[in-house]
Amino acid sequence: MKIASIFVGIAFMLGSCLGYKELPVEYDYSYKGQFKRYRTFEIMRPTSQSAENLTNEIIESSIISRMKFLGYRQTDNRPHLLISFKMFPDSLRFNGYIQPEIEEWIKSQDENLKYDPKKFNMNTGTLLIQFFDRRQNRSIWQGYATSVYGSIDYNNNRQLRNAVISILDKYRFWAEGFIEGSTSSKPSDL
């Protein structure tokens, strides 16, 4: 029975990948982020109900799936990361940064680097996902996909999931203690 469930899981994952088309996205991060020390997360939900509930549920479930894949545990009790998302249907002027690739920066974790701002004029349909460090009370990572980088139909569930996956593919940190041999598997309260 256990082997059969493993084969079903593998078949499901392969089937999911066949429909996936990675979109070009951008991301920025904080030099204060402690990316290798986070283990838990929670989704920040809007307090009001909106007509976009189905769209929000698709985005939320895609984020939760990806975070659990990376070994993060979802909790509403003092999570390390708070994750928010927002769709901007209209044009948007957005401030981003030119930074070293996060994989390169993490080797030195130099907090004294300067942020080199870059302005983006996003014409229509931007999806923004932000990660907040609850303890530091600051945004530590944000990724965004927009029609500037590829056409996204936010009314199409498959394209919406692809946009979320494409954005979160840029966040490449396993939860602390999830992979054997990581720096610490001892619980600590960030």
C-alpha cells in the first residue's frame, strides 16, 4: 500500500509539471533576511471578503503547497514568516532593486551592501508575493510577475498557478532543519 501511494504521488507530481510553463519574474530581498533560519509561515489574509475569493484561494493554496514542499510548517502561532500576496489589475509604478543573485549574496551575507533602486513601469496585471520576517517586522523578500515579463491571464487557473510557481521558484531556501546536515535542527523561537 505504501509503495502504491508513492507511485501515485510521483505520477501526480509529473502530471503537474507537464502543464507548468515558467514565467520570467523579478525579485528583491533584504540584506537583513535570515533566510536559513526560518521554519514556519502563515498567510496574511485580507479582513474583507471580495469577489476574487476563488482567485485568492488558488494563489493561497499554491503558496502553501510550495512552502510545505520546502519543508516549512504552517502555523498561526508566532510564525517566522508572514506571506502576503496582491494582484494589481491596473498599471503600476514599482520600485525594485538591482542586487546580486540571492544565492551569491547568501555566501557572504554582507548586510552593508547598498540598495541600487530600479523603477519598473508595469502596464497591467501584476502579481506580488511578499515575505515578512515577523520578529524583525520587515519585508525580507518579494517576487513579482507581470505582463511586462510574460502574458498572464489571471482569470485562467492554470496560468495563475504558473505565475505563483514561477515567482516562488526564485525563493530557494529550505526550512531550517528540514534537510539533514543543516546548521541546526534544534527548535529556536525567532
